[in-house]
Amino acid sequence: MILEEERQAVVNACQEMQRKGLVVGTAGNVSVRVGDKVAISPSAVEYEDLTAGMVGVHDLDGKVIDAQLKPSSELPLHLAVYHSTDAGGITHNHAPASTAMGLVCETIPFSHYYSAMFGGPIRVSPYADFGTDQLAHNVAAALQGRSGALMSNHGAITIGPTLDKALSLLPYLEYICEVQLRAMSTGHSVKVLTDDQIAFQVEAIKGYKPSKA
Ligand SMILES: [Zn+2]
């Protein structure tokens, strides 16, 4: 089986998202790129039932190379991100705080220095229907210069040079959103870092590696 190791890594990442409580049911999807091939989780398979053989392999135009099942409906999103970034792995979920945060802002306020892990203030891509080219376009734009973004009225996405790296960022994104929402819910104004503090943190964190998810 081609890309067996990478397909198994997709299975492991899906199950890890589920273990961490970052997905409900079959929501979310995961992919890995190797050269011009993309291994992506299938549509509508329970994560506990997922096996490497169910993870399909497509080319960067979405053509099937080796797939038994229908790919995730967000295949166009994954392909658009691979076309516009040098990402090697992508994770997408509908975690509650990330999804809620995408309902109330255009950019996550830079209130915690963890935001620097994502390359700067984390954008919320404008709403588009799931599975559409418009959504793919909007999210790819929101990810420019960033390793994560929120998707308005939908969820969150992280990317990395490897799938492990992308996966390791997801809980941090959810944490940032959870903390911001709790702070906002007090009704007090939320303190944010200054532009200088943000620039310092973005530089400082480049040498910092978050623990493996
Ligand atoms: Zn989704």
C-alpha cells in the first residue's frame, strides 16, 4: 500500500483529536502531503473504526491515486492550503471554544502569548459553505503567514511542516480561544498585548517547540 506510514499517521491524528475531546462524532479531518500526493481522512467513518487502508491518496488536483472510500468533503480546502503554503500536514476540527470564538471576532485578540506560536494574530476566515471552493479560498488566505486560523461559523484549522506539528498546535488554539471567551464572559474589558509585545513574542517563540500532542 502506498504511503502506508502516512495513512496510519492520519488515522492516529484523527483518534488523537477524538481522545482530546476536540471533535464530536466524525467531524473534522486530517491530511498529510508527501510531494505531490495527499493522504486524507475519508468522509463519515467513525474514528475508532478508521484504518490506514480507508485513508485515500489523491494528487494535488484531487484525482484519486488510491482510495476505497469517498474523501473528506473538505478535500478542496486541504488542496487549496497545500497549493498556497509549504505545509506537510493539516488538521481541521470543530472544537467548541474555537468554533465559538469564530462567531464573535474577525481576529482572535492577542491576549495570550501562545498566539505567537501561530506566527501572529490568528485570523477568522469569512464564512462560506462547507466543502466549497469559496471556503477553501477564504481559509487559504487566512492562513498566509500563519500556522492556524479559525473558520467563521465552522471551526479551526492548523498546519505544520509535519502532521505531528499541525496536530500539536490544535490544543493550543483551543486553549487560547477558551481563555479569551472566559475573559470576555466576565464583562470586563480584556487586556491585549501591544504591537511591540506581539512582535517580540512572535520572534521569541520561533525557537520554542510546543510539546508533542
Ligand atoms: Zn469542518
